[in-house]
Amino acid sequence: MASALVKSALTPKPGAGLVSDPVRPLPKPATPEKLARVLSGRVASAYGSLPEHERLAAVAAVQDTFAAAGPLDAERLFAVDLDPGRLAAELRRPVRDLAPRAGDLYGELLELCCTHLVEQLTAHPSFAARAAVEQTRRSGRTEELLHDLRGPRPEAVALEFEERYAQFVAGTHSRVELFGLTLGTRTRAEWPLDTAYISLAVTDERLEQAHGEEVGLPRTGQSVVKVERALADCDRLMLRGPAGSGKSTLVQWLALNAARRSFGAELADWNRCVPFVLRLRSFNSLDRLPMPEDFLAASGVPLRPPTDWVTELLDGGRALVLVDGVDEVPARLRSRTETWLKSLIAAFPKARYVVTTRPSAVPEGWLTGQGFTAHSLLPMERDDIRSFIDHWHDSARRECAAGSERELLDTYEAGLKEAVATRRDLGRLATNPLMCAVLCALNRDRRMQLPRARKELYDAALDMLLIRRDTEREVASVEGVTLSRDEQTALLQRLAYWLIRNGQVEASRDDAVEMLDEWLATMPQVRDQGDAAQVFSHLLIRSGLLREPVPGYVDFVHRTFQDYLGAKAAVESRDFGVLVRNAHDDQWDDVVRMAVGHARVDERGRLLRQLLRRADKVRKHRQRLVLLAAACLEHAPELDPGVRADVEARTQDLLPPRTLNEADELAKVGELVLELLPGPEGLDTMTATAVVRTAAQVGGDAGMAVIARFREDTRLSVVAQFSHCWSSFDPGQYARTVLSAATPEAYVSVSTPAQLAELPRLRHIKRITLVGPHGFPSEILEHTCLEYLFRNDDPTLRDLSPLAALPHLTTFVLSRCPSVTDLVPLRGLGIEWLSVLDLAEGTSLAGLDGLAALNHLTLGFAAGVTDVADIPVETALTGLVLMRDAARINLHGLERWPDLETLGIEGDSQGAQLAGRHDETRLTGLQMYGQSALDPATLVRHQRLESLMLSRSRLTRDLAPLKDLPRLTRLTLSTCPEPIDLTPLADLPNLSVYAPLDAVTGTEHFPPERLNPQTDPQTD
């Protein structure tokens, strides 16, 4: 009887009859992904002429649409009134690269799947009860509406406006300017952002901190992830990048996808967001920065939002605030910008924030106290450059009418790829999107005859834009004005120089016309053709160098062209004193370098000598000014030998670099510095690491030759650095020249198929990081000597069982592989050190109980356990680190590992629990992350502590209590929100402190050899 009742309760009931043949009826309903796979077979006959690969692409697009949509539960289906058509319309998103017929299949299959989903819900035993609840709720809402006849409800007004605003943002951000794409036409050089955008890479400092030093691999600052992955990991991101690196394009891409709700699965939660693009350069002339109610008007959006609409989005965590260009704010106003940002974040902590800047505009750790994660956009690597060239030429082909021109583009594309791969001068120029686009345009315009030097490149680009584009199309006097190249250049460079001197990147239209009116007094031949307004219109429409970012304002299409033309004006005005006085300001770096290129031989010598004299007088800027002078040599094809020798001698005084930041600055000098780099003999660990970093940043054969001198170095920091450099060079050549002779303990980072293909020649390497969607390829599984494997950023990886093929594997790090939900395949492996980060929430830890050799465990995700006591580890751990979402785990049960030597904790809850424990502690290493109010006195009971790390933490008092830790020899301070005073620890003779110098005070009381010491015992 009981079994009959159970069977009856579980027997599927008939659904609404929307489909005649439901897929896999209850009690095990099919997932949307399986529905797409099964139902695609049912409609296959209607698409019999569609090639198989296009059919599969359409099916995959439907599956991706469901993955990005999140859970499709009863609430979601009732919200669309159980209407499959409405559900499909809500889920549908733009799908690129599908042929028209495949697009038809995508639409039909999506709607069919939605119909089956509704059928499944109506067939569920609980449907009747659930529908009754929904009907009751709706009746109540209907009654409320009937009582409110005074007008539309505020929620409806807000929703309607949100849709209208989203359409506006999508329309204004859907196209991007691709430099030089439409030469010979009057059309602005724009193309759909979907086509033009390429994903760039950023440094991943959090990831480096999470696993580097723990496994004997010191931080090199070069762990790399795609920018979308970095965004997925945080709600507040600080993005640093030099001019032309793609910061503003990324902001535009984020705004577009948020408006369209078209982010993929990795950023699916961002589809809830409403974007607000705040370009700071537009606010420099305002008395104050915009408050939320002014966001739209200040950004040039001609729409009036409902009352409190922006504030409610910020309060509810649905606002995406995109703050672009901190570096474009004059230095005198940056503190105002910082105060404004901090107040916004304090008032609206749930919103998402992305802030962009050039690296030197703000100090290290800027906004760290507000929870920002800093990432740096990296120069484009070989594969990125090839991808960008592909995108540019694909876009160009789409606007070609003639087949012969498309064939020529094929030739130009292949030729340019070959040129940037073989010509070092071009390879260096092509490492950011702007310069790569300039090369593409010039390569096409000049029939593959490309200039070699940067100045020649800009000259050719200006010639192409100012004259040849119109003359080759016989376009003249369109605005009633005809200007020569020299006349246009003279006016544009005066405008550029005015912007630079005034710390601005845009001018009001009225100011620009007024200045042109003054300048035309010396150009009667131009004034005779028309007034200043006509000349301005000609420059704006015809030059290709100006644009109107918002109505009533004008700027240059890119800051690089402003700096180039402004430098020319400074030289012609003989304003060398102005250049030298401002040379310490990061906003003037490119201006000074380009001025050296524009100047005559004697003027170059005078300018460089004045830079060196100022370096001697202003000690705090000495290093910066000397390195700037050295970087200028690359732009000086002819120079007094005495001046060159003086600059080189001063540069040598700054060698060798002693930190990675010094290495990055030194690399800007170019090839000159390679001849001066010493080593490896006589260099301590940090200096040797920085030398390798410098050589990699300069690149080329000469850079590789310097790195090759270090290939037998056994110090882990050095080894890790030259291993990370692989992606900067030709994979095969670098493997043969450097890695083939590296120590077996070398650490190799692999991210491309070309690098994977080189692994068979590197069988002696025992440590490999594999980044990207590669799974466990044969090149890894046949590397049987492998002892260390780090699998990072692979959304396709699901099964860990192939690890059984690696008998010597003792260290395994798994990060950002969200499809891995089962750790059971780890059972029986000889892993001693395991780090598991950023897996799906609730992933079971079953499988850890079968790791008989495990002695260290790092958890960085919301594992399905409540207490430390629940972690299924049977061995005696000596190291346990809980970070990121593992902050939810309570420390109850920590005493089960009495020999624990290293502990890492995250957040205030775990901090309070550790402070409240009174059991005996044997900790020698303690890592504390995200402590908002840490009292150092609570750490004194850990009397055996030798190493202490404080990251993202704020102290309630000074460090004086740490003097009572008799064995403490190492203190690391990382991205703490407020400067920490080291003075109380200055008299501890055995303590070394590792911290960014701008994040600490009291260094004058601290012996230099104990502050970021050059030799790190952990890496020697």
C-alpha cells in the first residue's frame, strides 16, 4: 500500500499539453542544455541543407544562452506568465558569427526549449499548489493597481525608463573607432564593437598572492588572466594601463554588454547591471564632480530619469559605475576625485565600480582601502597582435565593395603579420591596440612599405589623415575651406599644446573657436576663406584627428596624437624650459620624448642637458628625470656624442634595477639599457630577478640574449621570472635558447598551443602552470616527471581523473575552473600540497580523505562545510589557509591539527575566532586577509611566530605589540588601506619588512638592509 502511494505521488502528471512529446518526463526533468541537444535532433530535418558545423554552432549558442540566463525556476517562468514566447524573447541575445540560416535554427530551437521548460513545470506534482499561490499574489497586486488610478506606478515608470536608457547606451556605445579603417571616404572610422573588440590580458596579483610563496614560488607580479576573468572575481576593480592600451574601449565594451544584458556565463550576474559611464576628463571644468542625480546630464545623456532612479539602482547593487581616466584629471584635482570616489563608495557600497588610469597617475594601493582590486593591462603578446590584425582586416573587408580590394587586404594582412613577427622595430610598436591599428592602416595605405621609427610612424599617420585621405578622393572645400597639411598641423598643434599646458584633454567648442580666431590673425590666407567657425568645422570633420565626445566639446581622437602635436608646438615655440619644469609629471612623459624627436640636433642636446641638471637639483625626481632622458635617446637619431655619453653614464649609475618597478621604468629606455645590464654573477636574488624582467620588457633577440645568461640560475625568484617571460618571445626560439638549459626546478607558464607543443623538449622541467581552456592535454600527461601543476582559468575542465597519469605530482593548484564539482578523483594521489580556489559554491570536499600524504591545504571558495572540523582530511596538516569565500568556514575544530605551523584566515569572523581561542599554538607562519579592525596585541600569544602577513587589513593601533614576538623575523604588509607606521619595530635587529614604500611610514628609522631586503632567504 505504502509503495503504491509513493509511486502514485512520484508518477508524472500530464502537463499543459503545450508539446505532444515531452523530453524525459518527471521525476527527472531535462536541463535546458540537454533540451537543446535533444530537440535539435527533432528539428534537424527542416535544416537538412545546413552544414553540420553551423548546426552545432547554433545548438551551442542556445546552450550558452541558457547558461548565461541563470536558474530558470518557477518564479522565473511565472514572471513571464508561463508564455514560452516571452521567455524566449527575454533570454534571446545577439549571437555573432552565425550564418543567417543558422540564426533561424537558433531562434526556433530556443523557443522550442522554452516551450518544453514550461511543459515540465506544469507537469510537476506541485504545480497546482504553486499556481494557486501565484494566482493569490496576482489578485492582490491587481487590487493594488485598481486602487491606484492616479497614474502609472513608480516601478513601471522606472522599468520603462531603464529600457529606454539601455537602448540609448547600446546605441551610443555599440561602435568603436578603428583608426584608419575608412581611408578615402568621408565616413567616420567606426565599426561594431562586437567585431572590433579583443579580450586583453591583465596581471593577477590576487592569484599570485594566493599561491606563489606558499609553494616556494615567489611573487613575480606576472600571473596573467583575461580581463573578463578579473572582472568576474571582484565588484571593485582598478585597471591600470598606458596610453593606447585599450582602457576606454574596455569601458565601452562593459557599458554595451550591460545595456544589452549580453555578458556571457562568466559575467552572467553583471547582466543585472545598469551602466553609468563617467569620463573624468569631461568634469575638469566643473566646480564639483557629479552626484548620482547628475550622472546622466553630466555624461551628455539627453534623457531625464525618474526621481531617485539612479540612487535606487546604486542602493540596490544594480548600478555599474564606470569611471574612466583618472590620469586625465589635472594633478591638482586628483585629491578631489579621490574624495568623490570614496564618498560614492561609502554611500553606495553595493554598486559595482570599475576605475581606469595610467599607471603613474596614482600611487600603489590607491583605493585599496575601499576594497578595490588592482590589475594592470599588459602589452599585447604575439597572439593578441595577430588577433587584432585579423579583426582590423576582417572589418576592412566588410566595407570593401570590390573583390580585388579584398584580395589585396588578404595580402596586406599576411604581410603585416610577417613584418611584426620578424621586424623588431615593428614588433615593439604593435604592442598596444592604438599603435597596432595605426600599423594596419599605414600598411594598407602605403602598400606594405612601413616606417621604422615611432616619429616616422606618426608623421606618416598624420599625412595619411590630413591630406591623402581627401586628395585621393578628390574631396576639397567641403566646408568652404581648403587647408594644406602645414596649415592644419599648425592649428591642431596649437590646440594640442594649449590643452597640455592647461592640464586638459578636451576644450569647449566656444573656447576652441575663440582661440582659432586669434591664431588666424597670423594666417590671412586661411581667414580669407572663412571665419573661425568654418575652420573649426573643417578640422573637426575633415582632419580625422578631432572628435566631439559630447555636444559642445572637442578632443583629439587619442591622447597620443595630442601629445605628439603639442610636443611639436613646444619645440617650435622653443619652450624647452616649460618641458623641463614639467618633466617630472607623468602627463608630460610622452610630450618630452616626442619633443626630442621634433627638435633639431642642438636643441635636443640643450633639452637633455637641462633635464640632467634638474635631476641633480631636485633629488626626489632624480631617478625619474634621468630615466626619461635615457628614454629620449630612442627618439634622437642624431645627437651630440658628448650628450649621449653623459645620459648613458647617468643611466648606468641607476643600474642594476633592484625592484620590479625599477625594472619596468628602466625598460622604457629601450635597447640601450640591455648593453648595461650586469649578471648573473654578483647579483642578489631580487636584483637578478629585476634584470631578467627588464630584458623581457625590452624584448627582441638582444633581450633574449640577456635572459639566456640566467638560464642556469637556481634561485626560484629568478627562475620564475624568466619562465614567465616565455610569452614575450617566439615560443620555439625561447624554449631552445633559454628553457632547454634551465634547472629542473624551473617554473614554466604555458598558455598557448605553440607553448604546449614545446613541452616535449622540456621534459626536465618539474613545475608547470597551464592557463586557459586546455583540459589535461597529452603534452602535460606525458610529462611524467611533473611535481608541481597549477591549472588556472579553464571553464571547460570538469574531470580531474587524468591526474593519475602523473606519479610524481606532489603539489596541485586548481583555480578558476568552475565546472569542476568533484574532487573524488584526487583520492589515492600522492599530493602533499593542495590549493583549491574559485570553484563553484558548495562543491564537495569529498576526496580529500583519500590524500594520504597531504600536509598543506588552501581553500579559496565556499566549500560545502560549516566548520574546519568538517573538512574531510585524515592526515595531520601542518598548513591550512582559508581565503576569499572560505571566510564563511568557522575555525571550530582547528585543534584537530596540533602540529599546525602555518595558518591563513580571511575576514573579521575568522579573525575574532582566532583571537578568542586559548589553546596552545605552534604557529610559525600566520597570514591574515581582510581584517577591518585588527588589534596587533591579539597576536602576541603566538610566541613561536616567525612570519606574519597582513593583507587588505586595517589596524586599530600601532605595531608596538609585535615587539613581544621573540622569533618574528619577517613581516609582510600587502595592499593595506592605510599607511602603517614601522617606527615601533625599528629597533628589532632580526626583523625584515616587506611592503610597498608608499604604504608605510617611519622608514627613516628603519635600517635599509631590513626594509625589502635584496636577498630573500625563501627564494635563495
